[in-house]
Amino acid sequence: MKKFAVIGLGRFGQKLAIALAMTEAEVVAIDQNREIIETIGDQVSHAVRLDSTDEEALRAQGVDKVDVAIVGIGQGSRGFESAILTVVNLRTIGVTKIYARAESLIQGQVLSKVGATEVIYPEIESAQRWAYKLIAPQITDKIELAPGYSLASVAAPASFHEKTVLDLQLRQKYNINLVSIKRVANSASKELASQIVNVPMPDTIIYQGDTLMVSGSDTDLAQLPHE
């Protein structure tokens, strides 16, 4: 079982700590605010009030033994300074995987330079995700394969109904690759409901409501029709 330390329990830190705990991971939640610690105490493995800029305090709570530490300290007032010192302390006590929350690219660069192995930009990432969702509502879910390229789930629109893979020419028209097809319960092909077509062939028929797993650039995926 992996052990996580979530340091800084603002909105981001609290939600992350609880989400990790729900997967049955061991989670140490850390903040200086007593009320927050009392609120989250029953939802994580261990909640402790301490100053994360104190190296010895971190050691005393076994933070040097965690697999991953996430620094979610808010960056208003002196928060950014505290985040920097916390990352430095985590690196000093031997934590090898340190994720740090940043509100700007400049803050992220600083946190990387002092030892963060990866920087999280919740506000930026959320805005980008919502922008893409608004532009391409036909994309129900996607996994980034590389910057600008994704594997995505797309609900087959009415214009795809009862057409073959060859008819649609997804690669030629949209520059994307069809990976697999999942027949859904309301598919027009009742006898194929819930079937997974792992290797779609040129003569494979697609029905409205099928879920298509496709890969390509985010720009090309956004051009897929949704009607």
C-alpha cells in the first residue's frame, strides 16, 4: 500500500487527501490550521497539525517514510515561501517523489528548481479541460498520450449510423485512428450490445451511440462531428 503525505489542506489539498484515502491508500494530512485537521481527521489515516517548514517536525511524523508527498500550500501572503521551504525539507529528508501545487508557471519553475519532481497547476489544468470540453462536447473522456495528443472516448453521432469504418474514412478525413468500439445497451444493433470490438475492420459497422476509442492530436479530435 502506498503512503502519501498531503501538506496544505486548502480546497485542493483536502479534496486530494480524501480522494486518495478513498482508494484505501495510507494518507497523512498536514496543515497548521487546527479546525481543518479536526474536520478531516476521520477521513484520512492520520491528520496532524504542524509547520511543514520545520524539518524535524516532518521527521517526527514519519513523513520521511512516505512514497509520495504533495505540497498543496496556498500561495497567497507567505504561502509560496512556505511551499518552497517545505519542498526543500522534503528533499532533505529523503522523499523522492514530490508534487507541488503552483498558481503560475513562474512559481512552478521555482518549485522545480528547489526539488519538486512534478508541478501541479490545478487552475490552469481545469481551465484547459473546460475549454476543451466546451469546444468539443462530443469527447466524453480523454487520456493524454503526449503533449497535444490523446486517446479519447467519442459517442458515435447520428451521421455515423450504420456506416462502415471504410465509409467513414476517419484517418483520411480527420487524421485520427480508430482503436476500438464499445457497443452500448441502446445501440441500434441489439444483438451486439455491450460487445467490445478490439480490432475494427474496414467492413465493421458503426451505430449511433457506440463509444469509439480514437487517438490523434487534440486539434484533430476536436474536429470530429457531434451530430
